[in-house]
Amino acid sequence: MKSAPAAVSFRVRRHFEDPAVRARYDLNEIADGMTGVIALGRGDPDLPTPAHIRRAAKAAVDAVTLDGADPAGMLDLRRAISVKLAKENGIEVDADTEVVVTTGGQEGLYLAVQSLVGPGDEIMVPDPRYTSYDLAIAVSGAAMKLIPTSAERGFELQPADVAAAVTPRSKALLLISPSNPTGAVIGAESIRAIATIAKEHDLMVIADEIYEKLLYNGAHCLSIASLPGMRERTLTLNGFSKTFCMTGWRVGYIAGPASRIARIRRLKAAVSAAAPVISQMAAVAALTGSLGFLREYLATYDRRRRVLMDGFRGLGFSFTEPSGAYYLFVDSSSKGFSGPELAVRLLRDARVLVYPGTGFGERWRDYLRLSFMQSESTLSEAIERIRECL
């Protein structure tokens, strides 16, 4: 029998050796060695961090002492998060005991999973999904139970499928809305039904709301922790990278019941200590300052979304229109290609980098994920290159 560290090492190595996971890394490495590549792969915002946030960071360089920061995060930031959650999400949390500031959203996900599940447990995850969830679950030793979604239902997680996936080992459910890679938003009625299922089966919920403000066509996100009986069984994850274009600043947060957050605080102290203090100061400015920039940013993203959709529709591809985030999940089989085959061909012959659907779950061999984090003119150029390639 493997020792615990050896078992963890094996699970991590197996994750990175998985051909579906490796494909994304391999394509990035090939693209790095080429010139003139249009990157529609990574999901990092390309718009600038708003000016008032950058000013706060510059002031913080001269104004703060960087030693001795609380691993749970600066109290001013935790208070700002508490106010934000109450005002915008209908979630009441105590800043002292029910919030932890994390070094980015990805660390938040890792800490949340490690705090909830372990060997012998099962955590339910919508499919397709961002595979960083897989790695966090692999490290925990828990089993991942995939809940299928479908293009026919707009990739929206269905309560009936959640209920059917529950087993005696089920301990937690991961919700991602809007979704990466599909851009699907779980409707309010479905969220309420899923909350009922969670209470009936005594499930904890990890609600990843990182894309909550990136919505189109009147879509709305309902925070499951705001519903009756769900506050005490939900860890809400969020961060600043997507809404505020702060990907490289590495600051996010987890909010939840004090008993769970106490465990996460201890894990956070052991894993990485405090998030960067300058980034935390900037995050305070993000939450307490104006959101006036967001209307312009969303309008920009929506124009890009339409350019990409119109272009791929004109090329003869089929896809489900995304209601949130900034991705298009395209059915490559509608043009007679598998996702990996077409991704390689587009990079090699058109110098356009996209990710195959297998990077988001092995079932999705016939899909591509494209990000619209490029200018409209660059997206149009990418579409023309793809047209010529095909």
C-alpha cells in the first residue's frame, strides 16, 4: 500500500499525464515557439485593471507594512467582502469568522475541496468543467462523480441529474455558474431545486461564482447560499481576476459558515500564508469603488461575443450561445473534425490557438473552447484565417 504522500504524488502525476489535460499544455508550448499566433485559448481578461484599483495599489506600495499579515486576509478587505456579499448576493457573513482571503480563486477552490472531502467521499461535478477542479479533488483523495450536461439543454445543470447522481458516499456538490467552458448560467428555478436536493441529502455545496458579473441577454445568477437553509452548507468562492481584470494580482476569497472557515483558515496558513498585501489593498478599492467601468467592459465583451458567434456560424459550426463568462464552446464535429485534430490543424496552418474540448472532460472530444479575450479586429482576423484553413 502506498503511503499517504506517495498516494497524493501518484494522483497528481496521473492528472498531469492524462492526454486530455496534456493537450492544453502541449498546444501552449507549440504556440510559444511560433510567431503571429492569435491566442483564443487562455481565459485571461485583456482589458486594463480599472484606474482607481491601480491607484490604490501604487499608494499601498508606500503606505503599508508588508510583514505580519493575517493569513485569513486583511480585516478591511474581509469587511468589504462581507458588505459586497450582503448587498449584491443576499449572503450574510461575519467578516471576522466567515471569510478567508485567498491567493487567487484557484487556491480558494483547492482549500475548499481539501476542507470538505477526503478518501472515501464523493464530490459531484458538472461536466464539462475546468479541470483544475479535477486536480484539487485528486489531491484530496475523494472520488469525482461527473454530472452530465448537454448542448440540447444549453449545458445548464439539471436538478434531476443532480438527484440521480447522489450516492451514500456523496458529500459535496460543485456548482459553477456561469460555466467555464460553456458559458452556461444555471437558472434560478434550477438553483432552488438543487438547494432542496442538497438539504435532503445533507450535501455541502461549493459555489464558484467567479464569473458572476459577466452576463449577457438579461441572464441572472442566483447565489445558492442566499436561499433558506443553504448558508450553513455552502462555501461561496469568488475573486477579482475576471470582473476587475486582476488575473495577475492573485487575490480571491471564500465565504461560508464559521466552523468550515476555521478549518480553511488553518489550511491557508499552512499552504501559503497571506495573499499579497498590495493586491489586498487594491481589492479593497475594487469593492468599495465605482463599478462604472463594468458597463463599458461588458459592452465590449458582448460585441466580441457576437463577432465570434457570427463568424463561427458563418463557417458552419454549431454551438450553444453562451449567457455568461467569455467562452464559446463549439461543436467541431459539425465540420467533420474532432476537437484535438482541429485544434492542432488551426495552430499549425492558421496560427490560431484554441483548446480542444478534451481539456475540459474526456467526453468532449468533438468540441473546441474559444475565448473572446481579443479585440474585435483580431477576432475577425482569426475567423478569416480559420476560413482559409478549412
